[in-house]
Amino acid sequence: MTVGSSTLRAAFARRFDGPPDVVWRAPGRVNLIGEHTDYNDGFVLPWALPLGVSAALRRNDSGVLRMVSLQHGDEVVEAGVADLEPGSVPGWAGYPAGVVWRLRRAGLPVGDAGFDLVVDGDVPAGAGLSSSAALECVVVRAIDDVLGLGLTGPDAAAHARGAENEFVGVPSGVMDQMASLMCAEGCALFLDTRSMATRQVPLDLDPGAGGGLALLLVDTNAPHRLVDGEYADRQRACAAGARALGVPALRDVPLAGLDDALARLDDEVVRRRVRHVVTENARVLDVVGLLDAGRPEEIGPLLTASHASLRDDFEVTVPELDTAVAAALDAGALGARMTGGGFGGSVVVLARTDAAGAVTDAIAAAFADRGYAPPRALPATPSAGAHPITDD
Ligand code: GAF
């Protein structure tokens, strides 16, 4: 688990001789449903994990960023604030540096302040759980706090996303940053990525009689494959589909008009990408409706349908993800799907509480049979979005 605030403060004092001005924490996320919809102006439904990134930050007024990650040893990465430009800071430090670059470029009064920063995290990298968004978001909030910028959640998310897309050069939508910043304990965040309207949807999984439900999170430990190029390729295909259909974004294709829309598309691959996004948006709305109606046990088939669509139409799954989902369903899960960008990463499973152990055992057994690296169950309690921490 992540070190507490006092340990992080002590680490900061050791490296930078004195206390930080602030300590913040921002979580990683798991997406219940709404995958590859956020760059199509669509709907998403993530919740925040108990795993996250903590940051101790102090303004140093030297015009220099001095950055330490407790996951990367004792090295202090330094970068001049005025010299920052996309690609200029490699590795993990590119994310915090990118945030400073983005805030300055947006004309916010960051000036050449400079910051000392120590970060520590426990979101596994490469598990599709937004470790990078947690890092960007914790730094945005810490700087916002120190400088009194008063950023709204959507503004903070836009800067965090901008750091990732424009400075580090990794394409993404805005779901992960909004989840890390805006989620509330016990809830999933229903986000309309066009209007940026949000609503907290309680994940009330204990219906009482008949036993409770559990949402399980399992990291497949599958290595990410070709993820950058493939993600950008999906974005391009979706943009091409919207252009061919004469709509601003695939969000504007209604489910009722899907067959007509598909008939107007010549490209078979684009047709399948469009079908995924349009049906996925509808599934998000259906899941939200069922959760609102207090019928969480009925969302299972929608989760499983989402996985099938991501596997067959969007083609972002890998054998480990498909194996985990199939094994979970065979063991009695009510629904299961990959979560996040795909090409590796994690699955989310809805199961009756009394079947949860059998489900995780079945996934582990299926992986052992196929010679895959062992999967890892992760804690997934719906947790709070970014917040300051004052002590342990
Ligand atoms: C990644 C991206 F960062 C998100 O914006 C989103 O597109 C997701 O893949 C797929 O839903 O996590």
C-alpha cells in the first residue's frame, strides 16, 4: 500500500530539507462500462480505486522543477520551468513536468515559480487502471492548492489530459482524469464527455435478501501490446466514421439509426468500430438506469456484451482478457468485461458475494492451464477522488 502522509512528508524533508506546502492524493480508476466512448463525445461510468498516487509539493521560487518518485529510487529529476517543451522530460517525470507546462501555456499564473515534488503510488502500471492520470491529477491539484488557482474539476482534468496528450505525447480521452478528480466514495461517476455533466451513481451492491453482489477487479498481468499506435488508430477510425456519416461525433448516431448508419459506411473496419461505440453508449445508459432503479444484479449481461463488442468489433482485447472473462462467467459470474484501453490490463467482474472466491480461483486456474503469468486480484472499493491529506 501507499505510504501514509507522514512517511511521504519525511521522505520530502530528507530530500528537500524542510516540509512540503501540501500533500495530496489522487486515485486510479476502474471503468464499469463505457469503453472507447470518451473520445467520441459519449458516456462513461468509472469509479475511483483505493489505489492511487500521493504527492508532497512545495513552491521553491527557483524556476526549476525538482522531482522524486519513491518508485524510482533516489534520483532527483530536474527541469527548468522556462525550458519545458513537449518531449523534453522523459520517463515518469514527464507527467508532472507536463502539468506545469500545460498550466503555464494556458496562461495561468505559474510563472517560473518552480516546485519540489515527491510522489509515491500503488496503482500498478500497465494494468489499465490509470496510474498516469492519477499522477497528473495529483500534481494538478497540489499546484492548484499551492498557487490558489481555483480550478474546477473539468478544467483540472483538461490540464491533466493536456499534459498527457500534448507534452508526453500519449493519446487519450478525458475519462481517467475526470474519474481521478471527481469520483465520490461509494459511487461510480456518470460522465457525459460532451457536456462534461457528471452525476454520482451509488454502487449499492448489497440488495439484502439473496446475498450481496461484489465487483471484482483482476489484473491479468498481460503485457501491453502495441498500445500507443493501436489506440490512436481506433481514434482515427472513429473520426473517419463520424466524418463519413456527417455527424460531429459518433455520440450523434442514435442506436435506433445504427443499421441505416452502418449501411452508409463502405469500410468494414470503420463499420465495426462505429457499431461498438454506438452500442456501448446505449449500454452505459442502460446500466445507469438499472443502478438508479436498484437492480444492480441485472447489469451483468450488459457488462458481458460490452466485452464481446470490444473483442469482436473494436478488437482491443488480448487472449488473457478473453480467458479471464470466459473463466469468470463459467464460474458463475453475472457479468464480466475488460476495463480501460485494452491490449492487456484488467477485467471487472460482477458476482454474487458467495461466488467471488470461486470466480477468482477459476480465473487463476484458467491462466495456469494456458501458461499465462498468474493474475492478481486487486482491491476495488469505490473510493474518493483527489483530496488533500493532512496526516495518516
Ligand atoms: C484509456 C484512455 F486514457 C481513456 O481516455 C479511455 O479512452 C480508455 O482508454 C478507453 O475507454 O484509458
